[in-house]
Amino acid sequence: MGSSSAAARLPAAADASRRRDEFTALRNLDAQKAWLVARGIPNPYFPLHEGTAGAHTRIGGHDLINFSSYNYLGLNGDPAVNDAAKAAIDVYGTTVSASRIVSGERPLHRELEQQLAVFTGTEDALTFVSGHGTNVTVISDLVGPGDIVFHDAAIHNSALLGAKLSGAKRVPFSHNKPEKLAGLLERHRPAYRRALILVEGVYSMDGDPCDLPGFVALKRQHEAWLMVDEAHSLGVLGATGRGVREHFGLAADEVDLWMGTLSKAFASCGGFVAGRHSLIETLRYFTPGFMFSVGLPPPAAARALAALYKLTAEPARARLVRARADLFRDLAREHGWSIGLSRDSAIVPLIVGNSEKALRLSAALMAAGINVQPIVYPGVAHRQARLRFFFCCDHTEAEIRQAASAVTDALRQL
């Protein structure tokens, strides 16, 4: 039965409450848009890009240096990656049309998962059609009532939602502070069947790697599972781009479950988890977000696979993107700008504090040929509004210096 019929069956009071909530959200959005118009600030959201998302873009007929893309390794638009996707369409079409468990697989799926396991140093891997959905379905399936989830206070929405949906008790700890987690584990762990610790390889708002050795030690001590979201660290950290474990020189089996996305370093779309075979095989047969969802489209699987092979053959891409971000970090410090906790990653936040200032700075930089998006309250805490610069190995040193100069000019005018 369709959703319209379901809505018709709602009690009148419940339906009225839902509609009031919708109208309240819409009124709030309209008020925010009016606030921007009254101050002459262009709406920075949903800009229409007229080309490939990479180090450069075109918006409204204007060419800009782009710092709002996760195309860290410059592989989105790479000819070899594009050709792989086109070839997959010719052989397998544009979709597998149903879930892999009932409609079967394509060789690309198995090859991609095998190569992801090799790259991450694990026994097995499993891909999903959504990075956000990967965390939601895997975490909510791993734990449940009677279990407990400890998560970094800055964990991504997808992991937070998965933890909430699981029904497990949820306990946040201070951002990237193993010593704070230690006390919480001592207090809460004995009362629960299973414990899961959730951290990120690199945090997208601050650009700082997690203290992985500290969390590994705690998971051993307290017999907990450890899951690391490597959305922004895989392909970037480590001498060969193998992520936060390579960054710290740890073995892959020190972590129970590695999660990653295919939409950033790997120039595609979707997500994956990797770990020991028994755990991945269990997820393959029982996780709802895999069982009841369509498999990766063949061109998406082919793009990710081609990008993975490209990084394996050209590991210098990982080192180059970090060098580009390091240059901007150095320039920011020379100017006395606040970049928070950022280090070692491809993400550098420029923290300006005031939301209106962040919005005006973004607009001024757009006018100067620099595309970088603002993050304002409630996306971040009050007085923590920022512009987030995402670096790509295709950015040149000259472009980074040009961006820093444009920031200097815009801040002076503001």
C-alpha cells in the first residue's frame, strides 16, 4: 500500500502534529533565507556546478579554484577511471536492479571487495550503495539492547544514527580523548554484554586524526569491539594512503571493523566495511542495509576499483595531497588564523567564530574566484563557525598561495 494511503490512516491528531512539525521546519528555513537576503549575503548552499568536482570548478559561468570537494586524490574525472566506468556500462548496464543476495553478483563486486580487503590488510570486505547507510545499517546490526556503544563526541551523523537505532546504551566521550573514554569504560563496561567503540580516522570538521593507538589499547583492556570510520583518512594518511593504521604503523587486525567510503579518495559512490572473514560473512547474510538494498551499480564498482588500482600504483598521490594541505596550514599559522586541531590530513578548517562572518567570508572568496563553503551553527557549536578547505593533489602551490592571499584580503575588508 502506498505512503499516501498510510498517511490517510494516521489518527487526525497525529497527522496534525506531523504537519505542524513540517510547517515549523519550513518557517524556520524561510526565516533563515530571509535573514540572508536582508543582509545581502548570497545563499551558499546547493550551488550549481557545471563540471567535474575537483581542484577546479565552474559555477554560474565563472571558473573557480575549488576547495569544497572530497576528490582528494584527483581521481574523479581521471581518464582511466572514466574509461573503466564506461566499459562496465557496456558489459553490465547501469544497475544490477536488485539486491545481490537474490539477484546475484557481478565479477566487479567480488573483485572490488577482494581488492579492498587487500588494500586494508584485512581478510574480507563488503560494499554498500551508501556511505552514510553503511554506518547506519552495520552499527545498528552489530549491537542491540543489552550492549553499549562508546562514541567520540564529534562522531559523524551516520554512526550516531546507527548507534541510536541499535537500541544499545549510548555514551559519548570527549573528542579524541582516550583518557576520558578509559574512565567511562571502567564505570559502564561491566554491566553490558558487548561494547563497541566508535571513532573516525580523520574528523571532517576539524581535520585531526584519531589517537588510534590509545583506543586500541583500551579496546584490548576492556574486551570491546573497535570500529574506525576511515571516510576521510583512507587514501590520504600513511605513506601509501592506507589510512590511519599505516599512519601509526599498526596492524589491520588491531581493529575489529574498518569502514570507508567510495565517494572520496576512490572517486565513486557507496561505502564498505572490512575485517575478519567471519564477521564480514555474517554481515553479508544478515545486515538489512545489504540484504534489502540494491547492489553497487556496475559503473560505480568499476570506478572505485580503477581508482583503487591507480592509488596502489601511484602512492605519491597520498603524500602530495598532504603536502598541499600542510602548505595551507603553514600559511594560516603565519597569518595567525585559527585552524583548530587540523594536522596531517587533507582538511583544514579556518575558524572565524561568528556565523555571519563565515557566510560573508565565503561570499567574498567566491567573488575572488575561490569556492569554499561555510559551516555555521548548528552544524558546529556557537562561536565555532568556519570555512572548511578540502585539498586535492591537483591543487598547485600557486593556487594555495592565491587562496591564502584572497583570505587575507577578504578578512581585512570584513
